[in-house]
Amino acid sequence: MEVIFLLICISLIVALGFLMAYLNAVRDGQFDDEVTPAMRILFDGDVPSEKPSTSAEEQTK
């Protein structure tokens, strides 16, 4: 029974360590996305409904 209490205490300490590391990373701004807003303009726009058909014969003419 003592082993269970020991394992619970150790797991809580490890979980608190991961929580502190995560909160530190959020506070430092490591999860701020600076790339996607700049690249978003490249993907906006109308998608053509049909692609023009290009065959090998049309390209050689």
C-alpha cells in the first residue's frame, strides 16, 4: 500500500513539472504563430471551378 502512495506522489511531481514547463513556454511566447498570417495571403483567392484541358496535341500546335 505504501508503494501506491509513493507512485502517486512521484506522478504528481512529474505532472506538475510538465505543467510548469508548459506554462513557461506559453509565457515566453513559444507558441505564437508568426509564419501562418504572413503566408495566409498566398492561399486566399478563388479556386477555379474547372481546369482547362491541356493535352499533348494542343501543346504541340
